[in-house]
Amino acid sequence: MTPQYDPEREKLRQMLHRTVDRRMLMRGTAAALGAGALARFLAACGGGEEEPGGGGDSTGGGAAQTPATTESPAAGEGKPGGTLRVAIIGEPPAFDPTFTTATITQNTTAHVFETLWAQDNEFSPQPLLLESADIQEEGKVFVLNLRQGVKFHNGEEMKADDVIASLERYAKLSGRGRTLFERVEGLDKVDDYTVRLAFNAPTGIAPVFLQMPDAIIIPKSIADAAPDSEMGEFIGTGPYMVKERLPDRYISLVRFEDYAKRDEPPNYFAGGKTAYFDEIRFIPVSEQAVRSDGLITDEFDFAEDLSKDNFEALEAEPSVELQITLPYYFYGAHFNKSEESMMSNRDLRMALLTAIDMEPVARAGFGDERFWRLGPEISAPESAWYTDAGKQYYDLKDPDKAREMLQAAGYDGTPIRWIATKEYSYNYNMGLVLKDQMEKAGAVIDFQVMDWATLVSQRSQKDAWDIFITGHPSYNHPILQVFLPETWPGWWVNSRKDELMTLIIEETDPAKQLEYIAELQELWWSEACMIKVCEGATLRGYRSRLKGYNNPTDWHFFNAWFEE
Amino acid sequence: MTRYIIRRLLLAIPVMLLVAVTTFLLLHMTPGDPVSVLLGPDATVEQIEEMREALGLNDPVHIQLLNWFRDLARGDLGESIFLGKPVTEAIAERAQPTLLLTLLASLVAICVGLPFGVISAVRRGSTIDVGAMLAAMVGISMPTFWLGLNLIFIFGVKLRWLPVQGYQPLSEGLWTSLRYLIMPALTLGAAQGALLARMTRSMMLEVLHEDYVRTARAKGVSERRVILRHALRNAFIPLVTVIGLTFAVLISGAVVTEQVFGIPGAGQLLIRAVNRRDFPLIQGIVLIVALLYVIINLIVDLIYVFLDPRIHYS
């Protein structure tokens, strides 16, 4: 399959990316990494996982564009001081991004912990705690040169022992860590500021894994004390440190005065970070309406996941700015492809896919067209991994043909078990419309509504369900998508998929890598692994005195400040 | 009396045991897994299994039950899976907002319910009676969250008199703390106040037709004294039961109100625990609420003695 390089789309992407010149970034990265091989493949890397919730669009009314690519402020432009009050959707289940992959944990801890590499404006890795990385033996060996003088919040300096202990913990605790470290044959200290990471095969993709929030670097003593559990102390190298955590009341972070700032300009999670606020207070507010109200009444400076029904009312508020977040997550229905489910029949899956008209489903999930966009892609148009491979299977809206295909697939009217939840409105609403469309094609759907905790538990059992809906980030590298490995609910087993994943992991040429990604995406569609419906945005709001926020995809508040 | 109290407390033991076993079994029969929620959506089946094993969740249910009872016998309610601290400590931390809210809501219920109930009974059939009972009907029927969100909209968003959500402990100052609790207390107290008004009215109507009330009036006792001294005091015995139960209901019923107003109390703790399937925490909260019911019922029974000298326990 040939990758889709659409000049019109490229132009659109460049318009959206009114930002640091990409080539300049690449040059900077290449220099920082000290080798050409990795720099080449950096153009094609990102990150990813799944989360319920959210929905949105790229051309919203008065709201700002999301891409993590809006202009960054010049360093030193902001004003220090003040307490930022952030209304978050709930209490993080743990304050340890290696231990849990919950998005709310990753967002809040991003201020406290840092990684060797970090995502830049185009979601590609840039050195953060690294000074440089020497790539040897065609990507089999990474010599990691650590920055000197980087201090942890406890005053100790970050050294090779801390990095090794943190990565060993990551290898054990994180799902992504386990995947990466299956290829690792050596993690050794060369000296206090140099670590040698050796793989058993070329692994050009390593920085894409190590830029993700689960690959944080913490002091050796803390990593060793919690090898398989949540860490006991929250000590990182980030611009903010934890002052107090009162579950369900607030998490208070304060400026880390000894933060070792990089010299480069701010660049999403990479580059220089400045802690302008004296304090950031994350306040769990589970009621969406109350988050909106608190934003209007100036009890919060920032609120995430606001109701799209409130868009006009919030837009009319003179002191409130809105952000429609795209790229964000894409949403769709996963089939249970294990032998225990009737959906292991590929022809049956394809029949159901053929029936679907995507637009009404997207509208049911996310409201008007400002908050969603259609397309067959796994990675958003703004990313380097965009391809429309497999589009011939997308949005076919042909129930008559689907009916014939169902019969040909030997479907006997057995109810298809659909597990859904009302806890996330998109999940239930999209499910109802999809169910209706499938039933019009002759399928019988047993729509079982349950709470999210039950759904998450039930989806792990191969014999308990046939279809469920969830979302996945569209802005990370496709290799990080959780639904690709055969261990994730959905259980997609395919030898060519495995080969392609290996090729992507090893490949360092971005053009070649995009070819493999396109073939993988084509295969994903031709196997009708899931019914990908649309990308959906989330709506965020903030007081207009908050400057330097720049509407990133994953929110964070270093380099942001107040200006009355 | 002391023997009576001891006997009642001893009788509470089988009740608590029944509650404990029922809660435990119901929870473990309910689908849902704390580990899946704790480890996040990317966790592999292998990771989930390892953590379940580490937490003892893969043991047979009867073994888990025995382990829990063994800890309970030592006064240990276990450790919260999510908070990583003892359940007793987690509940104690959340007790202040819930108790304050319950006290204030009870005050609202009593201040609204009793006077309106009495006036409605005395002025039976009048405009006040019809109006009060109509308001009571609305109060009982109105969903708590709907009333709460409307109060937030009016007093928080439009008038900006009160904060829309959150909580400040008493240590931050009485008024600072109260400002956060006024709307939740009104929300929570409204339905119970309405219920109390209706109960008070019907009790008073019954008592006002008793012979001793007619006798008091015939003796020339003032109407005010007849109502407050002779009628209300006698109507009060069943009302104390209602007030006691109201208090118990409010303690356990603050769940929705705390959720709407973002109050970090025991109700919110419970709902979070249920959503996350934090088994030890849910079991601990349910046990403590059950214990509160037992204690409140005992206190109500003891108050009878002071209200009516004819009642005595041997």
C-alpha cells in the first residue's frame, strides 16, 4: 500500500501548524541526538492510549484551534505569581503515571515528572532530560548522555543510577515498558551521566516509547521502594513539585525553584519550561455543569471537559476563552475477535461495517459538526503518520448490501452482545445509533447498559461480549495504540500485523515507516477490526487572564501566566 | 436503663454481622473490578491479573470474607485500594463535612418542617395550609440534584452570593465554612423539611382532636399554650422518630448533594468507592452508616423517656 501524500492536506496541515518550522526542529533534534539515523525517524513518531470521554472539531466558532502547534511565547515573556485553579474531571486514581495510564494522572503529573525525551509540537520526541543520544549499530544501541545539574525535588542530582532504576521500574510496571523491554538486552551505567541501552534488534522507535508519560525518571531510592506498586513519594525533576495532595479536595503543586530549565524555546512538553505560577491547584469537580459555573464565577481559572451544550453560553462570557481540542481522540466500536465470540467471523464484522453511515453516529456522540470530523485515519491529519489507507471500507452506508453480506456470513439472528455505559454520553448515544443502523441491516443487538467499572471488567472476558465503544488518542504514533497488540480486549491476532509492527519498530526512514503504517491501517480496515467512526473533540474553557496556555492537545501550565 | 442500653448494644451485634456479610457478598457478586480502574485503560490482562493476585482479589470469596472478619475482629476495616490508607482514617477525614452538612440540613428541615406543619394543622383548610402542603409536595417530589443545580445557578452564577462548589473546613473560619454549606444544606434539607411538615401536620391534627386538648381549652388555657404545651408535646413522640430517621437518612443520603456541590465528605467518598469498586472502603462506609442507624435509633428511644414519663425501660 502506498502512503497517501495529499498536497492539499499537507497545505492544510502546514496552515494548522503555524509554528516552529519543522525542518528547524529536525535540525535541532538531529544535533541534540548526535546522529542522523534517529533524527530521520523522529519525523514519524508520537504516543498513545485509550480513554473514555471528550468530543470536538478543528474549525470551532469563537473557540481556539487545538493543535499543539500554536505559537509559543518567547521565553521570559510571562509574569510570575498567582495561584492557578484548575477544575479537573475527577480525582486521579493514582499520582504515578508509570503505575496507571489514566489520562487525568498523566495530565496532572506532567508538571512534576519528566522523561528522557518529550513530545514536541508535532508529537515527536525531543530530548528533555537527555543532553544527547548516540545511536550506534544501526539503532541497536542507544548511548544516553544525561544532562548534568538536573535536580530532583528532594535536592539530589539526577544521575545514571536513577535513570536505570526508573527504566527498570517502567519495564516492569508499564504495559508499554514491557513491550519495549522485551527487546532490551542491556541497560548499563557507563558513568554517572551516561547510560547504555542495548537492544537485541534495531529499535529506532525507542524514543517514541520513552517520551511517553509512563517513562518518567524518579530517584533510585523511590523507584526501588515501589517496584510493582504506586510510588510512595512524588519526587520528580519537573518545574512544579507536590506540596499537598488531599484526595477529592485538591492537589497542590508549587514552583520548584531549582528547576533545570532547557535553553530551547517552549515546545509542547519539550523545550524550556518556566513555572510562572506560585501554585497550581487541581480541584476535582465531577459535575460538568459545576465546572462551567465555576469558570464563569471565577472560582476556576481553567476547566476541562465542559458540556458542548453550554458552548454558546460560555462563548458569550467576556472573560472566558474556549478551546475545542483537536486532534484529540477517535471513537469507534471494537469487535471481540477472539474465538469465544461470533465476531471472530471476519465476514460478519465486515457486513456490519458496511451498514454504517458515520455522520449520524458522530452527531449523536458529539453534537454539531464543530465537535467532530470524519475519516478513516488512525493518526490525525496534523500528525506525521496520517494516511487514508483503507478508506474504501469507511462510511459505506449500505444496509441492503450489509443484509446480503450478513446472510452470506452465515448470521443466524443470534443476538450480538453490545456492552455500553451511560457514564460517558458519547458511548451510549453513539451505541444507540449504531445499533439502529445494524438492526436495519438485519442484525439483532442485545444492548446491555452498565457502569464503566463493570464494562472495563467485562470487556476483559473473552466470552462476555461482542462489541463495545471506546476512544483512542489520534495524536500519538500508531504503534502505541493499545488495540494493536493481541493482548488487549478485541484480541486481534494476525501474523502480517505482527510483522508490520516489528518493521515499524525497527524502521528509521520516515517515508518507509509511513508505508508500513499505511499497510497496517489498510489491514486494520480490511479485517474490520473495529468501526472507527470519527474524531471527537473535548471542550475546555479558561479565564482570559490566563496567557501563554496556547491550547495544547494535552493541557499543561508551565510557560503560562496571569495577565490582568 | 443502663441494662437496657447494654442489651440494645448487644442486640446490635447480629445486625451488624448481617449487614457486613450481606454487603460483602453483594459487592463480590457485582461485576466490576477495582484493578482495571486503578491501572487505567492501557493495562494488559496480565498486569491486571498480577495486581489482583497481589491484592488477594483472586482468593475464593469465603477466604476473602474470613480474612476481612479476622481484621474486623481487631477493629481493622482494612485499607482502601485507591487511597492507600486505612479505611477508618479515610472515613474520619471525610466525617467533618458530612456531619456539618447533616446538622445544617437537619436544622433546615426542622426549622421549615415543624412550624409549617403546626400552622397548617391549626389553620386547616386555609390558604396557608394549602400553600404549605403544596410546597411540601413539591419539596418531596423535587430531585435533589435538580434543586442543587438550580440553587447554584441562581445564588452562585447569577447573584454571585455563594460559591458554586467546594468546601472549607471549620479551621478556616466559621463563616468561610458556612458559605460553602448553605446551598447544600438547603438542597438536602428541603425534601426532609417537606416530609417533616406533612408528618407534623397529620400528627397535630390527630392530637388536636384529643379530649385533653378540648379540656385544656375549656379550662381557659391560651390557644398558644394549648398548641405548644399540650398538642405539640404529645405529637412530638412520633415526630422524634421521624427527626431521628431524618438525621440518619441525611447522613447516608448526602451522596448526591456532596457530588453536585463537590463537597469532599463521606457521601462523595462512598460514590467514588462504588465507581472504582474499592471494596474495603465501601464495606467500611456501609458498616459505619449501619452503626449510626443503630445508635440513632437507640438515642431516639431514650428521648421518648424524657418526652413521655409514662414510658420507661426496664
